[in-house]
Amino acid sequence: MTNTKTTACCPPAEPMPPVPTDENEANEHLARLAKAIAHPARVAILRLLVRKEGCIAGDIVDELPLAQSTVSQHLKQLKEAGMIRGEVDGPRVCYCIEPGTVALFKALVEAL
């Protein structure tokens, strides 16, 4: 499958959420996002999705030395944190980076 077709199955990206100006709120956001990527497998998934500009769940499983159920759990955690987005495309699910949330994470880290 080509990147163009894979990317097309991803839902549209959300805009970057505003960077919190309140320090306590910024701390909460940063901690929540840091927790979402606090596992090497989730970092590997994010890197894979950046490289491939989107990926079908089965392709992610093929790339990582993890069971399908483990990959699914990590994808769920990343999606719940808003770091990735996914859409059912027939019998498969396509996942993509959520660039706005990744940009927010970067901004929060830079503000430390």
C-alpha cells in the first residue's frame, strides 16, 4: 500500500490546541502527554507513524516485535491521549499522528 492511499484513510487533522498559559494547567497537559509516550513501544509506534505518514494497524504489528493485542493496547492509550487518530476503513484501522497534539507537546516541553 502506498503512503498516499494510507494517508487518505486517516481522518482530517485537528488544529493545535492552545498552549495553556496557566502553569498548573500546562503542567497537567504535559504530564498527561508525557505519560502517554512513557513506554518505548508507544514511542516506536509514534516514530513509525511519522515515517510512514499513517499506517494500517496490521502493518504496525508487522513492524514491532509485539503481539497484536499489545500493539492494540498501546494504540488505544496513544489515541486516548490525542497523540494519534484512527479511522475504521472497512476491515482495517488506519492510524496517523495527530500533529496538533504533537506540536502542543513540543511547545509544553520547550516551555520548561
